[in-house]
Amino acid sequence: MTVDKIDKEKKIIKTIRIDVDKCNGCRACEVICSAFHAAPKYSSNNPARSRIRIIRDPLKDIYVPVYAGEYTVAECAGRDKYMIDGKEYDECAFCRASCPSRDEFKEPDSGLPLKCDMCEGEDEPLCVKWCHAEALIYEEREEEVDEAVEQEDLEIGLDSLVDKYGLEKLMDTVSRMLEKD
Amino acid sequence: MRYAETGFNLEIDLTRGNIEKVVTDPKDTELYLGGLGTNAKILWDRVPPEVEAFSPENLLIFGAGLLCGTPATGCNRTIVTTISPQTKLMAFSMMGGFWAPELKYAGYDKVILSGKSSDLVYLWINNDEVEIRDASHLKGKGALETAELLRKELNEPKAQVAAIGMAGENRVFYASVEQGRSSASRGGIGAVMGDKGVKAIVVRGTKDINVAEPEKYIELCNEVLEYIKFREENPIPGVMAILSRLGSPQEMAVHDEKWHTENFSWGNSRTRRKDFWTEEVAKEWEETLESARTRLISCYNCPMKCGATLSLPGLPTYMMKCFTKLTYTMGAFSNLEFGLRIAQKATEYGLDGYSAPQVMAFALELLEDGILTDKDFPDMPEDTEGRFYYLLDKIVRREGIGDILANGTHWAAEEIGNGAEEYAHNNIKKVEQLPLKLFMMNPIYYLMYCTGEKMNITQIEGQFPQAPFPKREHREKFVKDWFQVPDEKFKQYFLDWEMRGEKNVTPFYPTIEMTCEIVDWQEKMHYIDDALGMCAGLSSFHLKPPYHMHNFPKFITAGAGIEMDQDKLTQAAKRYRTLVRANNIRRGMRRKDEVPPADHWKKRFPELEKELLDTYYQYKGWNNDGIPTKESLHELGLDYVAEDFIKRGILTDGENLPGEDASSK
């Protein structure tokens, strides 16, 4: 990934505070997320397209809602185990990356990465609105950050295609498609 | 494009190992909606009355509700339909959980099993790839254990598994199909699955479910969610706890069991213990539940937390919901700790939590009264708890007396004879009921107990308060925001219902006509839920529920793209409700079978009861023997049923009008 500029500036950071103890595992967050991001909006529903997932293992009492973050080319080397309150969590349970090691945060058809956009245009992310258990709480905070230009969906998708096929092949394919039109 | 539904059923012939994806007729969806409605149609078309529960020709249908997989809150039910070994009638048990939406996302509305596999198999449905796979390594495994093993074996932690335990494998007549925190328990559906040689159905789906009018649909969903929130903050005053809040009865959350333990019967549904709930018991039971319960949990896309994960020392973790919490405890005259511990085993074995403890209590009562003897129970422990564990194992293995008890109290009593029939006293249509024994006959409940074909009172009651409120001002307050009524007249019926005095008191109020209308409304809402896949805990079971006759038609229009209004929905529900009855009538069910347990009420009113049933049959368009008439069948577009009835001599041409009217024509 290329970064266009690095600068220190103040920025409103939108986050979701996740209380794993409150999650009841219903997956309403996945439902509304996938509906909101359908095209046209709300026209279809499919949790496999959702940008939030509950990592869920009921018999071990593990319920971790995770929302999609950055796309990553390669999985990380050491995947640790965390023991919290006597429960063993895989490090991946807390990881927001769309990563080759797992199915989470990828379009089921294309395999293209998905990323949470905090439901742009809505007052708050809809997963938060639909979570009556209050496991998801929307928070804004001001922070001084290294500002990088936010990538759009399309750019993230293209990035992953470049990683997969190489830039050259991708360019060739696009030109071929243009010729056909 | 098909909306809300996928438009495909998965047909699996287990004898030949043949798998087909079959397009369904959208016309059937319009007429019978989906879920129970279309299940009933398939059963009518393909399972004639000569086919028995354990015939290869019997079908086992797992039908997802029409709106399952859409964002409608709480819409997650799988309606499982087959011929029951226990009743020999059509069984339609349901389960919540996560299975139905997953099936829809895999691209199917139903899985229809026919034939029998000679070896134990499981089905793996992964979007378009469907396989019948060997399950010999899972023989005898617990239902939850099986689900865990299969998720690991297939490396699919997100797959949803519906499985049977040993009870299903050994065809116990009240074996369930278990699915995580949910189960389809009534009618021995698990036994049919076992008979077909299917240990589990595993589903994973990653496809879209579309809705017809997206913006409208999501608005309806949001309204429902908001109303749920409102109800959570505003419980209904003046009614018992389980009715004041939405959801299945919140048994996993509440500690106060005074009402159940003192009003429901213990043992073989005989003994009321009026001063049972002492402070000491309350404290002990609270500790038990608090230490066992790790989390309150939900079904798919539902904010209610009706289930719980339970971990008891030395036992594998399992999940529970609702009233199984107390059935083993009360059946064995024991405490909550015992009830939760034995329920863990029973859940893995896959047993109906209502029937199983009652069968065990029934057996022990027969022993106590000398109808069965010690010889029937070799090496049985002395204490009741120990005896329950002993019987549980005998039943699910069908060993010794367990082989007879595995057929339920009705058939066991018949086989044991010697007066044992008197001990199978708490059944409706051969199915064990909640252990509830009351004083005064209640006309609404009388009709529901008699004519319910789901064999469970909780699956027909709801909407209308169970009893009058003492003061008129309370009643006036109650009806004020009662917008769910399909007709304003129901408000008046309730307003005029007095607790005591000369006028408008039970059992002669509500009047027979009012009673018919109330019961019909209550039943209709359950049938609509069962076609759409909606949980009764957000709908038909409740007073003032989020889903009702005014928003359901809109959900169907915007969701499934079928133009719907109240009248059309009423007619559709009536159509497949009648088809359920038609299936049962064709199997011999008649008026004689439509009776509550004889000892359900102490004070009975035979004349009034007769008039109630006469009038209700007429109201429903059934003749005096409970058979839908030719005219009413015609009106519903069910002429094919009338033809079949006439061909079989169930109806004769010209003898189609209810009761007296037939002679005057």
C-alpha cells in the first residue's frame, strides 16, 4: 500500500467500543451491515458480506464482534493465544484485518476484501443501532494522528487484485476490457 | 427474481442416495406462504394416510419460514414436518436458532428427506455442493457433541448443525432434533430422522436473500425493533411475569419460580405443592442457576435472550431455554441442581423436555401402585433422582422396560395394560402436556386444548389476556394502546370481562361466539408465524406483540413481493391451517379425539363444552365431526381435498354442511 502524505493533524476518530461480555451472539449486527451495504441499499441480506462478524464459539462462551479493518497481503507470523477469564482466544479473534488466513471480511463471490465504513451517511453505524444488548457502543474521539488518505472501497479492492495478480496483469486485463467495450 | 424465498427445495432420496435441487412453484407461495404452509401442502400431495411414520415413503421436511434470512427480527424458525410415530398424525415441531437462515443463504427453502439410508449418514449442504456422508463414527454420540465434531471435521466453524442424539437413533417416540440452543422436540421428529438413518444435517450458506421493496422493508424492521425496545422498557402491568415481557418465557433469567412450582403439578402431573416456594428454596435455586449459567444467549437476529449456556461442575457445557429448566426437577420431586444436571444428558440424547420426565414419573407411579413390579426395573437405584437417570438410559437405549416407555405414556400404558391407561392421564391426542391442573373450565382454553393440532398449549395461546383484570379502570388502561387487535370488538370483549359477580364471568363469559372469535384469532397468529418462520416469543404467544395482523401483510408485500392485505392473509392462513387438519382427518382424527386431559379442570360444564365445540366447528367451516366441509374447502381453493375426502368416504356428496343444517338443505 502506498501512502500519499504523512502529516500530524487533529482528527475525529470514529470507533466502536466492544463489550464482549454483553454480546448475546444473535448476529443482528451482521444482518443489518450486509443489508445496508447491499446494492441497492437494503435490497438483499447475506451475513457473509458483512463488515462486522461475531467470532463465536458458544460452548466455550466466546463471543467477539469484530469489524473489518485494513486489508493485508500476508498473514502474520506468530499467532498467539490469549487467556482471558479462563477462556482461550485465538489472536485472530481480535484482529480486524481482511487476511489470507481466514474467510472473514471477504466478498464470498470475488474474495475481494471488505472494510467497515461506519455506515457513512447514518447518524451512527447501524450495527450499533441494531445491537440492543449494547455490546457495541459508538464513540468518537479527537486524536492527533498521522494522516493518511483514506482508501475507498474500489482502491482497496484494486490493491488486493494487484497483490494477487501483479499490476501489469491487472492493467492488461483492464485494457482488454476497454477494447471489448 | 424470487423475493424472501430462494425458490428451490433440496430433495434427498436416502434410499437411492439421490440429491436434486428442485424449483418450486411461486403460485404455491402465494397460496400457502412458506414454512408450515408449504410443508403441509407437500405432505398432503405426497404422503397418503397409508404411509406410516417409519415407512420409507414418509417425508421429513425441514422448511425455513418464508421471511427467514431477511432482516426481520426474530424470524429464524425451521418448521420440521413429518408423520409422527407418537400421534400417527402430521407433526410440525419448530426450532429457532440459526439453521433456517443458513439454509436460505445456502440457496434452499426446504430440505425434503425421503427413503431410508441403510447406514448412518449425515448431510453436508455447502451452498451448491450437497453430499451424503458416512456418519458411522458418530453413532451414539450426543447431539451437541455431534455438532462440534462435524464443525471440526468439515473445518467450518460457521456451519449450522441440526442433529439427533441416541434417542433419535433408537427411534424413541419423543426424540428431538437438537440445534445448539434450540430444538424441534414435539411429536418424535427425531425418531423419524433416526429411522431414515440421518444423524445430522450440516448447512453453510453464503448467498443473498433478496427483498422486493428494500426501503419499505427495512422501515418495517426498524419499527419492530423500536417497539421491542419500548416493550422492554414498559412491561405490561397486571399479568404474570412471563407475559409482561417479550420473548419465550424468560426461564433462564428469572429466579422466582413460586408461580410454576406451586401452580404446576409435580411427579406424574398429580401433586400440587402449595407452600413449596420457601425462602430457603429460593436462595438455593438462585445459587444453582447463578453458578451454572455462563451467559444469556439469543437466536439469530433477535435481541431477546431466551436461552442460556449452562456449565455444571463435571459436565460438558450445554444450552437450554424455557421450561425444560423445571420439568425434570418437578417430575422427580427434586431440586433445580438435579434438573439442570439431568437435562444436560437428556439434551445430548435428544429428548423432548416435556414428555421425557413425564414418562419417567409415569413409570415410577406404576411401580409404586404395583402395576409394574421390581422385576421390570432390575438393578434400579432406590432414590428418585437415581431412578430418573436409570430410566433415562433405559429409554434412550430401548433396553428392558425402556423399550416400552420409549413409545410415550399413551402407547406404553396400552402395552402394559392392567389399568395403566389411567396413569397416562395428561395427554392430548397421545402427547404429554404441561403438568397443569386447574379448577374451573375456561371456554377459551377448552377450545384451544380440544382443537389444537400442534399438541402444545403454548403454541396456540396468546394475544388475549388469560384472565380478566379485577378492576375496570385497569382493563381500560390495558386496551388503550392495544393496537394489535385485528378488530376493535376484542377490546370491548375484554373490557366487559368481570372477575366475579353475576354477569360476564367465567365460564359463561366470553360468550360462545366471542370465544370462537378469540380462539380463531389466537390460532391464526400462530399459524402465520409458522409459515413466515417468526418466533412466537415476539409474536403470537404474547399480549401486544411487535408483529401482528396490521404489519404482517406489509412484511409479506415488501419482503416477498406478494400483494397482501389482512383479508388475503387471513384466507391464506385459514387455507393451510385447514390443510393441516385435512392431513389429520385423512389419518383418522375426529371429534372424539378433540378432548382436553380429563382431569385438566375439576369443575366441568358438559353442556356448555358441547355447545362450544359445535359452534367452533361451524365457525371454522367444519362439520359436526370436525371435518372441513366441501363448501368451506371450495371457498379456500382446496377442492382437491374435498375430492379426496369423498373418494375415501370421509365426506359423502351432499352431506357437507355442518351439523343440523345438513337436514334442512
